[in-house]
Amino acid sequence: MQNQLILLGTQGCHLCEQAEHILQTLDVTYQYLDIMDNEKLLALYEIHIPVLLESMASEKGLYWPFDADMVSAWLKQ
């Protein structure tokens, strides 16, 4: 699918855990970034997590809520 997807979330976020489960079910390679470790990411995404990004340089994002079908369709765009 894509080469470096990024899942933005934080510890203790049950929605982020659900998003990770979806990506694992789809066998998608991704990097998990905790927004609490980055002030800029925290300011941008604090009330939006989990968010799936194509890359850190891309503005293309998939915001929660999403399911496996939505992720698959988003990755094909």
C-alpha cells in the first residue's frame, strides 16, 4: 500500500487503540507518533486523534472515525 503512513495518537486513548487494530488487521505498515511528545502535533491534532497521515510532509489525512473499508479506500486515492 503506502510506504510510510503515520498514525497520530496518545497513550490511554481507546480510539487510538481501535485505529491501530484496524491498521494491523489490514496489515498496513505505519509509524505511531504520540502527539504528547511534540508541541506542534499536540496543537494541531489534540482534539482530532486518532489521525492517519500519508506522511509528515503531507496534508492528506484520514480523521477518526474510520473503519477498515474507509482506510482501504483512502489508501487507494
